[in-house]
Amino acid sequence: MVLIKKLTILFALFFFLVQSLQGQVPQGFPYQAIARDSMGTQLINQNISLRFSILDGNQKQGRSFIRKHIRCSPII
């Protein structure tokens, strides 16, 4: 009977540990890009508008996150 209680407690602790590890979300991700026009020429020292979207797997929901930035492209 004591062995069953120990195994149950051990399983419950393991289960909660695994659940807490899966719930960690990254706070951001690094990225770099080169802005180009339709001809492939780099957009240098121009204002550009960027929109990042995270799409939901459910077709009815659509986008779950949208972020829009307007920046000036740097001289490379």
C-alpha cells in the first residue's frame, strides 16, 4: 500500500513538472532581413512598413497576433 502511494505521488510530481516545462513561451526571437522592391533592388534609407502575423491553426480564428512597425531602412 505504501508503494502505491509513493508511486502515485511520484507520478503526479512528474506530470506537473512536464506540464510546467511545456508551458514556457519565448519572449521574442532575433531576426534580420533585407528590404527589397519588386525589382530586387535594396531599399536603402527609405521608410518601410513591416507587419508580423502569427497565424492560428484554426481556419476560423485567423491571426492570433499582429504587430506592425514603420522603420527607416539603414544604409548597409
